Amino acid sequence: MNILGISALYHDSAAALVCDGDIIAAAQEERFTRIKADASIPVNAISYCLSFGKKIDKVVYYDNPFLTLDRWLTNVIEAAPQNEKIIDKSFHHMMSGRLWIHEHLKKALGNKWPKGGKLEVCEHHISHGASAFYPSPFERAAILTVDGVGEWATTTIGMGDGERIEILEQTNYPDSLGLLYSAFTYYCGFKVNFGEYKLMGLAPYGEPVYEELIKKEIVGIDPDGGLHLNQKYFNYMTNDSLISDAFCELFNMQPRRPETNISKPYTDIAASIQKVTEEIMINLARKARRITGCGKLVMAGGTALNCVANGRILEDGIFDDVWIQPAAGDAGGALGCALYYGYNKAGWKRMTEGRDSQKGSYLGPSFTNDEIEKSLNDKGCKYHRYDDKKLYKKIAGYLSEGKVIGLFHGRMEYGPRALGNRSIVASALHEDMQKKLNLKIKFRESFRPFAPSVLEEDVHDYFELKTDKSPYMLLTAPVNNEIRIHENSHKKDAGIFETVNEKRSMIPAVTHVDYSARIQTVSKDANPFFYNIISAYKELTGCGLIVNTSFNVRGEPIVCSPEDAWLCFMRTDMDILVLENHILLKEEQEEFDDAKDWRSIYEPD
């Protein structure tokens, strides 16, 4: 049976194709439309899934629109008489969008819609839970899902056993850890549903001086994992603003305006809410272990992308092992709902064999060397084509020289992390590399950290990680003490720009201000191309890791096509572009006409 799963009309729309338990394809709509977090009907992602030529037997949607309507109507009634803004904002979207999702999807599939078939729906947090459990390597595991809201649920604890998933406990709207974190994301000047990872990256620059105030006034925390939000400080039940005036009065300052300098109080706010979030997540993990009795944990939902909290759960030893869905947000719901229907309605049998079935999350489109060469010739580009063995050595050599390289190879990653196929890579040994990448390549805030991609067998040479596997860049761990540099001048009361460029370890480009790193382990089985590049680099330098960041600039989705990659390369200060077996050197290319105008929009003053 071939099942097409769909997520749409919230954020991060996506489509996924699963055939008898085998994940064939999955991709986010944003990669095709170039609209960040695109929420529209994923017509392009659907078309990509259909390109595999499979006859679609069932179409499944990742959310139950009638339960969502129930929550929306209840919210409107309870918010009266202050409900005018929320009605104006979402009435049309609810009544003509979500409730008619079946018609929208029938139109998108056209004659590929299953004959006589109806649209199946799966509850939002079941979709999240299924996306985490079924691809995991565990036969039996506790399931923790945490996000803003899906229908009524904001957090669930469940259990997966073979083909069966069961939700055991649930926290309902308006109490939501995801909405709490998003409120502070907005308050610190970042865009909700875009900037939560920025808030997490900002946290180590501050001190959690507001932690107790937050717990006293804004969120009540139960030791067993429960939380209760004081609605005095929020407006999301009545209008389109997350926080109230009382929220600002509590901290005695207004929300930071986007793109302005980040002062010390906002770094302290970030540190405080991050610590509160970690406490709640650890409480939830402990409760999940207690009520399920399982030694393994799987996680999904947007909050499961908080790799610092994930690292704390692993470090605390609550579970023997943890697996997190790499597309943990709403995009992953497309995969989850398809898997849930297959295992619970279609009679699929699950066989884990001790390894995950996510295929490295390399589930998106790929392009052949011939397709790429034709595109390059049509544009008149200068390039060099090498066989694999020579290609690895050339890339490693450029990395050792401090060059910044765009890597475009194989199938695009599913989820927000670039895992080597749509990546910008560089040496981690150069202490100015973080600044260079942020300001001249990514055009983003200078404080933003970069992740290391490390050979799986070398991970413990660099990091205090309680596992040798972190393939999806979803765990943060400390840098080993023996490679740290402790004589730097960092002080907690210093500003970001005084500390961001200090050398803190022998791998300075990937060591965050608190001596942590968000780690991707690379194995030969999962990605031989990326593994061989790092191995060749290690032969030259003795270092078994490199910097890896997503192949995009601020505000844009990760590149999908060779054309996307070429445009990003030509518009930035990237030195080299690798398109499959082709290498383009910036110095050999003709001047790009629109680069100057484009850079004037994105490049900071």
C-alpha cells in the first residue's frame, strides 16, 4: 500500500510518501517555493512524491480539522467580548481553509487522487508521535511530543510498542510550553516559528537572573511535568499578539525591535526561559519514564528541536537511549500521519532490526551530473569535473586553506538541519570562521553558533556526548575539557560583541560561548560522500571534524535545486561551489549582475 501524508495550512507544509513501511520520499514545500516555512497546500512537494510513479492508495492529513474547530470556537466564546481580533484573523482561514482540506488536496492531486477514496485524518500529536516512534530503532519506547498546539493538545506522553501507539497523558491548550517559548522568542525580537533556535543560541550569552520571576509569575511548574500559564501575561487567546502589556511591565522593558542591537537584559531573558524550558522538559522526560517503564525515548514536536534541552535529557541518564525525529516540527507530521495509518489501519508489520528507517533523512530531490552539467553550460559557468576519489581530496584541500564551500550532493535533507547534502562547510580550526560565515556568507546575527560535523568514530575525541550517534544534529554536548582554552576574558556581564569572537577551544569555529556544540556525527553507512570528505580533511590536518551550516542565507529556505545553490554561491562571499562532481571557483566566474543589489538587502551595515 502506498500512502501519501500531508501537512499544510499551519506552517512548514510538507508531503511524504511511504510504501509498506518504506519511506520513499519526503520534502517541505518551502524548498520549492522559496518561501520560508510555507504554509500553503504543498503542491510542489506532492508533485515530487508523485514523481516516483507510485499509485496512491490513501491520502492522510496530519491534523483533525473538526477538533481544531472545536478548540477555535471554544476559544472565541471564552475570549468574548474581546474576541473580535481573533475572529478577524482566523475565521476565513478556518472556515474556507482547514475545514475544506479534503477539497484542496483533491485539487492538488488531480487524477492521482485514489478513486473513490476519502481523505483520512490523524490527530496532530499522534502524527508527531508516529513520526518519532515508527522510524526509530526501538521496538518499544516512551513517546514525548511538545509543541505550540495541535487541535487541543500541546504536550503528550505516550508509548509505542511494535505497531501500536497509545497516548497516556495530555496537556491541553492554553497551557503550552511551545507557546511560552514562542512568547519569549517574540519578546527578544525574533520571529515566531522562525526564531526559536535563535533564542536558544542567544541564551548562553546571558545569565538566568529572571528564572525565578518567570516561575513565580508566568508559568507554574509541577514536579511531575505539568505546567500552567498565567494568562494575565498573554494575549494569544484574544488577538494576534502573543504577550500582554503586563508581560512587558513584569520585566520593565518593551519587546526588542527586530534587527536592533541585543543588550544584556535580553540575553538574560533568553538564558532564563531556556533554563525554565529545560526544567520542564526534564520533568516531562522523567514522568514519561515513570509511567511507561520504557528505557528508550522518542521525541517530536517543534520543541523537540531544542537540542540543548535534548542534550540535558540524555546527559541526565533518564533514558538509556533517545531518538528524535529530524523533521520534528509540523513538516514531520506528513510522515507521521502516513506511518500511523499504515501500521494501525493497513496492517503493516514493523521490523526495526536495531537501526532507524529514516534513511539519514536524505529523502528529498536529487540531480544527476548530466543535469547539472547541462545547467552550468547553459549559464556559461566555468567548472572542473572530477571523479569521486579526486573530488574528496580537492575539497579537503580547499577546506584546509580556509575556503568556504557550498556542498550540493545527493538527496535533499528532510527537516530544518543540513546534514551534508545541502550544506555550507568550512574548517573549524580557523578562529575567525564564525564571524566570516555569519556576516559574509549567511548575512545573519554574529552571535549565531555553528555546528560541527564529526566522524562518528572520533566524536569522543572532541565532545562529552553520552552516545556515539547524533546523526541529525539534535543533541548539544560540552566540548572536552582538554581541548578548551580557559584563559579567555569572557565575563557574564560583557556584551555579545565582546565575547563572540574569543577563541574558546582548539576547534574555535564550532565552540559556543558556554563551551558547548550542536553535534552531527557522520557515518560511512549514512552518507559516504560527506564521510569521505571529512576523512580526507582529517588526513591533511589531523582534525576529524568540520563546520557544517545550512546552504542558505538568512530568511531563505535551504537550497533545493542546482539553480538555488548557484544563486546563493554567486550572491555571497562563498569561495567554492560543489555540485555533485563539479567544482566551481568564485574567482573563475564572471561577475554576477544582481549580486550587488541583492547584497544591499541582506548584508548588515
